[in-house]
Amino acid sequence: CTLSRESSILSPRQEAMTMDGHGRVSRGGIEGALQWAHLDPNEQTSSYVRSLAKRAQEGDTDAEAASVELEGLFPRDGSRIAFGTAGLRSSMAPGPLKMNDLVIIQTAQGLARYCQGNCETSKKLLAVVGFDHRCRPQFGLSSRRFAMLTKLVFLEAGMDCILLDSSMGYVHTPLVSYATIELGAAVGVMVTASHNPKDDNGFKVYWSDGVQIRPPLDSGIASSIVKDDNLTPWTDYDSLLRKREEESSDLCFCLSDPVTTMKLAERYFQCIRSCGLVTGQARLLREDGWLPPSFAYTAMHGVGYQWSIKSLKHLV
């Protein structure tokens, strides 16, 4: 995903990052980073930014290294991760260029408002959300947390939302696209970075037709995200998650729907079996002593194993 240099993830009143003549982040830049940390609902990432800012201000031998890292997370030109074709993708870390709780909340808020302003229906809008297994414990960031926050945003916007959750706690990407069509949803979101390195994550968006967003949808959603009202969290999402965690030992704090997910998955495979692509030609080769061909499979950083096994057992 490309990075935009045109708009800041901070609201216009928040200051851009600057460096002084000694390579340290300036007072104004530090304040900008601290303002971002103030909006961030994730205690680990917000504390990390505050610690960097403190070290950058102290002026000791560690100050320059802290300033350089802070400048990398909060560029002086105020740039942010771009929302383009398919959505977002970057490493999981603090700051407006990365994948983290605040970026996810801002993105989901902008997406929800765009859907409400551009979906012509008298029915209550529905969103579908899925996630893979990626996580970065150092910052308390994960696909599961991003997905739960996304659902909370849609609910806060007044939309319905189904969070897909299989018996293993995650789903394969095509199921989100399928469920978006099958359930008549306005939008689908899959939290995954596919084949990217393990510390990366992404926010893939599917429109009501089950297809990844394309022009002009992408630019319209991008414009909605950077509106001031959507850059500031509408509510205390972290407190909402903590309350649910206290009340439930469920993996997704009772935000997901495993039963509906597995029913959708079964219908998904039924569609594949009846689509004409599964011909059964391999069975014609079977003779006494015949053994089917063997091959190696790896899901890499994906979550396709359980679904691939099901496909091979029931579709081949």
C-alpha cells in the first residue's frame, strides 16, 4: 500500500513534526506526538510514544536515537498511511504511518460514515468483518483486536455487524467476500496482510458486490477517513473492550458469531461444489493399487490450512 504525503492522521489543530539543528524532535513536534498518544486507546502503544518523547526531551546520549525513531513514526510533513485500492497495509506499530488501534478506529469510522452516505437502502446497514492470526505482542496489537474494534465502530455508527469467527478463531479471506454477498451486507472488512511479513497487517475492504474496493470508492472512503469528526474516536473503545473482556472468557468477548460463521462456511463450500469447477475427473483414474498424487502445502502467514484440508477432503 502506498503512503500518502498529502494528509495527516492528526487533526489540523495538531502540530506537524519538526527537527531542531541538533537532530532532536522540536517541542512542537513532541507535542504533536503526545497529542496522538492522547487519542490512542491502546495503553502499550500510547505509552511507547510517551516514553520516546520523554527520552527525546531529556538531552542525554539516548535523546538523538529517540528523536530519530520518533521522527520515523511521526514524519515532519504530517504524512499518514494511505487508504487506496483494497484498503490499508503496513507494519503493526504506533504512529499514523502504521497499523494500530487508533488508525483502525479512524479508518473504520470514516468507512462507516461513507457507507451511510452512499448506500441506498431503507434497511439498517450491515457490515461483515473477518480476521487472521497476526499479532505483535510488543505493542498489544493483533488482527483479532483490530477486528473487534472495527465491529465496535460499526455498532457505534448505528450499523449491524457480524464478526466472523471459526472454531480456530479466524477465517480465510474469501469467506468475507462470500458472506458480504450472501448476507446482503453494505461492506466487508478482512483484517489481514496476506503474504506480507509477520509484523505487517492490513485492512482489506469489500463493497456490497463482494469485490475489493476500486475507484472512485477508494478515494471517497479516503476523504471520509480524514474528516475531523472521524479522526477523533467517537467513544472510549478500549473501555468497551475491557468491559466485555471482564464479562466473558470468549476469544472475541462475545462480539463474534461462530455458529453463523460455520454455517456460512458450509454454504461457501456447497457453492464451490456446485459451481462446475469440481468435475471429479481424478476419480476416473482410479484403478487397483492406484494412489493419489501427494504434494506439500504451506499457509505461510495466512490462515488457509483448515480450509484447504476441508477443500481437499470434500471437493477433490
